[in-house]
Amino acid sequence: MLKKIILIFLLVLSVNADSFNFKNISINSDDAKGRGLSYNFSYTKNISFLNGEISVEFKAISGEEDQGGGIMYRVVDDNNYYVVRFNPLEDNFRFYYVKNGYRSMMKSAKVHLDPSKYHTMQIIQNKSHYEAYIDGKKLLQGDDTTFTKAGGVGVWTKADAYTKFKNLEIK
């Protein structure tokens, strides 16, 4: 399955051995007509993430079928990674793994956020244990061993979601 995205304004602020930071990223399906199980994402394998913290500010702009998005990490390739995401249409925050292109939900929490504001999403990973936060509040936690090796990091949306991301930071 070919996945196309539009990246609007990408600026790398800093890269060093301890952290990585993107300033602004916007992700949308190639023609705003993505549907169903099409995933739109941007990730880098230049940063190898195994354990630590990833945070990003996000704002859902539009989407009829889907809105919002989140953080993808321990990315092996386009079809194998973890993703934690928020969807304002469903008022939920979920943790998934995508293996061989198939997405499986691990945890879910109901949460309502003001759609007119940016919010901060954070994932903390320590070996098999993960904790996921929105605006500093821990909403999800669990253990999973689907992906145990370091991999890439990026941002993710689904279907026709148009989402702005800023200040993606990896520690």
C-alpha cells in the first residue's frame, strides 16, 4: 500500500546525542481524500529510539472520517511500529502496535480536549513498559514486547485527518 503525505514546513532545531527536536510538521493525506485504513506519517530512522521520552504538541485541524494523530516510535518500517494517538471525533486516546501492516489496539482511554488549542502528547518507554500522557496527565500504561529493538520516530495520522504537530522532542 503506497502512503503519501504532505509535509508543510519542517525545521530541525537541534540534533545531538541526547535529544532531537522538530519545530513544525503538518500531516495530511496527499489529496485530503485518504480513507479507511490508510496511514499518513513522517518518521526518521536517523534517530534510533529504544527507551526514553517522546513528546509532541498537536492540533487536529480537520477530517470527516478521522481526526487527530500521534507519535509513532520503534519504527522498523512503514508496516511495523508502535503508535499512540488521540482522536477528537471519538474522544479517545489509544495505544496500538502495527505489525505487518495490521493495527492492534493495546489500551484505550476516553478523553475530551478543546479542539481549538494545541495539546501535548508524551510517551515514556522503559524496556517493555510504556506510559502515555496528554497535557501531563497519565492516561495509558502497560507492557508489550512486540517491538524490542530500537527504531525510528515520527508522527502519524489516519485516513483524511489533517493535523498540525510542533515541537516533537525525543530524549
